[in-house]
Amino acid sequence: DLVAGPTRDTSMWMQAIPGLVAKDGAGGVMAGALPDGRAFAFKIADGSDLARRAATVQALRELDVDVDTVAATTVESTRVDVLGHGRVVGHVNPLRWQPWTS
């Protein structure tokens, strides 16, 4: 709770996934690491916190963390809804990540 606060998505992920250490930051920054050395870090270009929340789920999936089984409640509670006239009409779903090459 001291990292992000008791109701923040970062805290929920750390509580749901054993050994996960994660920290969000200003401007859409997110980083996390697992005890076995797997880790991720990214920055949302426009700084969107909603996009950061959606991308975190995919980052964990890319590390082969079965979030849909191990942390299903957290996946559901951190889902980013898209509203139309006050009703949920969709969700922000990140695309599968592509390897970065220079």
C-alpha cells in the first residue's frame, strides 16, 4: 500500500501476483519485476494513465504470467471502460506487443 496506495491498480497487481514488485509513475510510466528476473518497463507516449493501466495487463501476459487465472479479479477491476452516453460501450484493450528492434 505504501508504493501506490491501497486502491491503486499497482497495489492490486502486487497483491494478486506473488513476488511482483511494480511502480507506476508520472506521464504513463510503469515498471515491474518478478522474483525470477522477468521484468517490464514502458512509457505511454501521451502520458495517459488509462492507457498505462490497460497496457500493464498485456505486459504481464507477455511475461507469461497467467493473469486471467491467477489475478482474474484484478484484471476485471482494472479494466478500462469506454463510455458512450454514460454506458459502457467497450473497453481499452492493448494489442499484443511486437519485439522492438533498432
